Amino acid sequence: MPLFSRLPPPSRRLRRRNATRATLLLCLGIGLAMGSLHLPLDARADPPPGAVTAPSGPMRLPSLGDSSEISLGEERRLGDSIMREILRDPDVIDDPVLAEYVGAMWQRLREAAKLRGELSLELDEQFAWDMILVRDKSVNAFALPGGYMGVHLGLIGVVSSQDELASVLAHELSHITQRHIARMLTQQQQQSPLMIGSMILGLLAASRSPQAAQAMMVGGQAVAVQTQLNFSRDMEREADRVGYGVATQAGFEPSGFVSMFEKLAQASRLNDSGGYPYLRSHPLTTERIADMQSRQQLLSVKGTPASVDLVHSLLSARARVLSQPNVDALRFFSQDANTRHATPVRQAAALYAGVLADSQLRELERARQRLASLNLLTQHDPSARELVQLLSAELSLSGGQALQAVAQLQALPPRRTVQLLLAQARIATGLPEQGRLAAQDMQMFVSANNRDRAAWDLLGQALGLQGDALRSLRAQAEASALRWEYVGALDRLRAAQDLARNRARNGTLSRSDEMEASIIDSRVRVFQSARREQMLQRWMDHQAHRRVDQ
């Protein structure tokens, strides 16, 4: 189901009056969604770069400046309202393995942006810096107000190296740190931020169909749109320039920018009909390639030849499988695992995709046989071997062998991916003692990461398995609130309050239950206040739409 498909279509009058202004926002994403890239399913990759290091004498070019009149708080609230709609869609997934991989790169780039002075302390503290993965095979990534970023699995599936993926993330990070969205909002002062948010959602949906964006263009507006998009192109150039510096400071190869743009050039030749040139809110790809090449020469930085990165190849294969969960695609990946590939790395990637596809097709015995071959190909790479061990645990879990999955995951070093999968495996056993251990682990985890939606979900399930309904309801409420679903969160907290009152009347409310009930009462007040603010924002949005329609 297409992302944002539940959003109501704007009225004809709203589309007509705002076509020019809405098109300005097309530059929010990196502009990679130009149809499916027909690239090989195997991948070559560069080795993982080292730690964040400061280059000697970094070149600081002038920026466009920040003339934004939109406050950081307003931009964050706008981002929250957009994310509230996005998170309702089932195509937004939390795959711990891919989220950890992309999240680690995102964090490295943020640290590099701080070192370069691109990311201020105030911006770092007030923005969310939340990243989501979208189950979509299109090659795309997008930045949103308030420090949010989305990455399509199709992007991870086609990039040939970690450096190429870092170039995209650095570009999107620079859109956020340079506050491009807020600066565009300042240009459109006659519109409310919430109206702009609605258009952003519509444009993200339209990114899957370029024809839908072209249909927004009505007679006589092309010149005005071209004028506005010139500013968008300046922002894209700035995001390239700043992103290039951030990525290289973080230790990624500068050649990643050039090779990524070359992929875009290939996609343009395959998919671009040449119509509506004024809709290209990003600079022409050939211009951006030349710019990145000149920066390499100017900085005397030579891109190292691409070498094989086994870890990236495996994760790229995972993204390709997860982005296409239909039976025909899964069968293709399973059959491709039988093909003899040119290099051991490509063979390992094909086997990884085959095991994952077979697991989803319930061909468990065939998956186990391929897993044995994959173990042989990855035995000399510790990081790749750990990925295969995680895949093995997932296969055990898929086959109903939850206790075996628990044993496999306990042997791995603890981190978010391992901890979430371990909790999931323990819950799948259906055993109260395993539920207790899962609840204990997740309680410690959310204490240090209290905005992790998946961890709160698992904590609620684990506490329910233990029979601890009071704390389970509160954990479920916290997970709902992190998705801005305050009605559902309040419903669960009120159910918890009723349960606590019943226990008090029966004399079965323990001292620890009393403390939990007190926390629940406090959270009710917090969520009620947040719900009132949410309703006020929606009312303001409704009023703004009415004014435009009039």
C-alpha cells in the first residue's frame, strides 16, 4: 500500500491556488525517486572508513545565511505533526538490523557536523534527530522539519558502498542543519506552518508518481515556479557543499558523492522524459558531479578505488528483500541464490537474500542449507559473521524455535539490535520466566532510551506475559504517545487507573503498584495536555484551509 495513501486529497481549489507554492517544497527530498534503478542486485563496496577525524585546513565556503523567521520550536512542532501522520503507515518499519547500520552512520555525520560548526548546540538539543525506514523499493531519502529523516529501503538496496549511502545522509543532514525548510517557510509567510506540513505530506506521496507532481502545474504558472525553484536549487547546491564537508570529516570517502551522482545520471537517462524541466528542483546531475569532482581536486583528495565491503553487501541484500515482500519477488531472491556469482562477496549477498526470502516463504529447510554455505563464506570477517548469526537467530524464531533463538542471541555482544531481537525471542517462548527476563532487559533499555518506540512495545508485551497488567498498560501507553497517538495512550492509562482502583478496593494493591499508579496519574496529565495542544493545532489547520478555500 502506498505511503500516506490514507491522507485525504486536497480540494481542487486548494490544489489550484497552492500549486506554485507547494512545488517549492519538492526539494525536501534528495530527489532520488526517479523510478526504479535497473542496477545489478549484487554490490561492490568500499571498506568501512575510520573514526571521525578533522581534516587539515578544511575549506569553509560562504553559506546562504539563515534569515529564517520560523523558530526552532515551531519547526520541531511542524515536524512532529508530519511524523504523526507518517508513523500511522505500516510501510514505516523498525528493522533493528538496518536501523542500527544506518543510525550509526547518521550519528557519525552528526558528530562531524558539530565539529565543523554546522550543527549548533541549540539546534542539536531542540530537534528530534529521529530516523525512520520506509518499506519502499524506490531510491529515495527525505529530510523533514525538526530533525526527522526518512530512508527508503530501495536506497540502501542499490548503493554500492557505505560511502555512497553516507553522501545521501550527509546531504539530507545539511538540509536540516542549514534550516532550508524553515527558510522556505519564511518565503511563504501567508501560509500557516500546518498547511505547509499538509503539502509536504502530499508531495512525499506524489514522489512515487512524477505525473502527479506534473499535474499540479496549471497554465500560466511555469515562470513563477521557475523563479521559486531557483532558490531551491541554491539550497541543493548548499546541501551538496556542506554535506560533502561533513561526510569527509566523518571519515567517508569523497568519491561516494561522485559515484552516487553517477547513479542519478543513469537513472535520469533511463527514466527522465525531458518534460517539465522547471520541476527539477535539484541542480542537474551532471553539474553536481562536476562540482564534486572539482572539490576533490581543489582539496587534493583522491577517492580510493572501491573495494569489497562484505557487511554492506549483506545489508544491501537485506534491504532489497525487505523492500519487496511479495511472493514473486521473494521467489526471485530464492532462485538467485542458486546462481553462481562472480565473486565470493556477491555470492554471500545472494545467499543472505536467499535465506531471508526462504524464511518468509516458509521454506525453512532450504534456508538452513543456504545458511550453512553462508557461514563458510563469512567465517573470516567478524562483523559479517555476526550479521549471519543474527540471521540464524531470526530463522530459528521464524521456525518456532524460540528458545534456540534465545541461546543464539545471548552469545552475541549486547546492543540495540541484539537486545530487541532477544526480547522478541523470549516473548515468543510464551514462558513467564522468559517474559520476566525480557521485561527486565527492556526496562533497563528504556531507562536509557526513553524515546525508543519498539522497546516500549516489547516491554508492554513482556510485562503482559508475566501477568503484570498494570505496568504493561503503562508501557503500551508510552509507545502510543511516542507515535503521537494520545487518544490510545490515554485509553490505556485510564484502564490502568481502573485496575489500580479495583486492586485498592480489594486490598491487593501492593506498595510498588501504588508507586506505579502515581506515575500513571502523572502521565495522564501530561498526555491530556499534549492532546489539547494537538487538537488546537488541528483546529488552526482547519481554519487556515477554510481561509484558502474562501
